[in-house]
Amino acid sequence: MKYIELVVNTFDSMREEVVDVLYECEVYTFEESTAKTFEELSQDEKNWDFVGEEVFSLKKGILIIKCYFSKDEVEIVKKIKTKLEEKNIDVTISETDDSDWANNWKQYYHPVEIGSKITIKPTWENYENKNRIVVEIDPGMAFGTGTHETTSLCIEALEKYLKPLDIVFDIGCGSGILGIAALKLGAEKVTAVDIDPKAIEATKNNAYLNNVLDKMTIYKGNLLDVVEGKADVIVSNIIAEIISDMILDLKSSLNNRGIFISSGIIIEKINLVKDALLSSGFEVLEVKEENGWASIVGRVK
Ligand SMILES: C[S@@+](CC[C@H](N)C(=O)[O-])C[C@H]1O[C@@H](n2cnc3c(N)ncnc32)[C@H](O)[C@@H]1O
């Protein structure tokens, strides 16, 4: 299969800026390597004229970040390229036949224990612990391996607020990880929604792997547009702006005293979501932060 390969070449000190752009464009899976230390750079490399003085003076090594996209993702690739070039960061794009890519990234994922109950186990890894609830995940090309702070913050909140036999909506389900974790924590039924067909495929696959397919309804669609009825818990890990928009419709999809769990919010934007909740008839029960990412839990008043 052919992929579009996007390679970012910059100094190590620019890592955060590159990763911010990738996250803004909802790209969370990439390979990164520090190719050389400053001392190892050739004279030509040391003379990169696109690197600003300030960065150059930090004398960090060269960082290479590679991400892969299928051919229908050209628009995202263009957006990332433009945003990085605005910051004078060098980007090359090429087509690659890297048939190994589909498996290469797997080496970066291992079982991850979240909260006091759940372990996310990549399907290709071995893990056994009778005291924990194991959720098997193969994210395919969708987001949701359990390693990202936003996912684990949502799972911790599910563990805390979900009650047995709750009805749950998982909006922006990615790999299906949150909905499946909710079922394994005792939810009765989950409706999972995502706008991306790759996520729908991954969620179905993972629901089957975890023996919960019969308790999940999986829809391709926009946010709450396609769900029917009301939930006791809605969980959604998408960026702050989208979540804030969704909050306007949220109350009508939640039962009395229903719970909204959300992450995907960079800490600087937490007030956007908090204010939207407060002005839409919710009380805010909790805000948590991890590595610059925030989660928020609200309850219908
Ligand atoms: C950060 S991922 C979260 C995946 C998973 N729920 C987790 O927590 O790991 C966000 C997901 O939301 C989906 N998404 C973005 N905008 C959406 C929208 N308007 N309606 C439904 N899904 C959306 C993306 O396709 C992506 O799969």
C-alpha cells in the first residue's frame, strides 16, 4: 500500500512546537528520532539558514519526525505543512511504499495500566493480571491506544463516575477504547460515534475482540447528530473548540443528573469548556491536568 510520508527536519528544541501542530491537526501517531547531536552536524547542517538565531543558539541535535498518511488525507498533510512552514520549520513530503509502516509503529505501544482497574493491552503484546480488567486494543489507523494523557484521563473519570448498567455515549470514539472500557466497567450499552470511517472500522474490530459487540451501537456521524435517546454518561475526547460547540446540545442527550466526561483539551483552553458547561445548566465536578492536557467532568444540575 502507498502512503504519504511527511518528514519534519528541525532542531530538537523545536519538538514541542512541531508536536503542538500535529496535535492541532489531530495527528497523534508519529515516529521521532534525534538523528545527531549538535557536535555531529556537518558544516552545512550547522548553517541552516531557516533556523532562527534563538533556536540555533540552543545547539540541540537534529530532530526528525515522520508521520504517514493514506492518500485520502492529502488535505491534512497540506495543513500541517503550511502551519510548520509558517514557523520556518522544514518539511518534506513524498510518496512511500513503506508496507512495513502498518506494523512498525506497533513497537512503541505496550500494556498500560490506567487508574486502579483498567489495563489497555495492545493485541500483539502479552499481559496477564487477574486483578485488573483488560481491554484489548488494536487501534489500526485510528486514535486511542491508551498511551495519550487525554485517553487515560477519560478512563480514570469513567472508573470514578460510571454506575453499573449506565447507558453511555462515546463521541469521537477513535479505536473505541473509551466505550469498551465503559462496558467492561459495568455499563449496559454504549453508542459510539466517529466522523472518520477508519475509527468506525477499528471500533467494530475492537468491540468484537473484547466480546462486547452486542452491547455497542457504532455510527459514523457528526457528534450527537446521529445518537438516539438519552445517556447517563457521555464521554468525549476531542479538541476544546468542538467540545464547546457540542455542549450546546448536550443536556438534551443526557438523563437527569447525567454526567459529561471530556478531555482533548489543552490546559490553556479549559475555561472555554468550563464556561460552556456552566452556562448550559451543568455543575463542574472536577478538572484534572496531566502534561498540559486537561479533563473536565460536569453533571446536569
Ligand atoms: C483524540 S481522538 C479520541 C479517540 C478515543 N476516544 C480516545 O479517547 O482515545 C478524537 C476522535 O474524535 C473524532 N472526531 C473529531 N471530530 C468529530 C466530530 N465532529 N464528530 C465525531 N467524531 C469526531 C476523530 O475522528 C477522532 O477519532
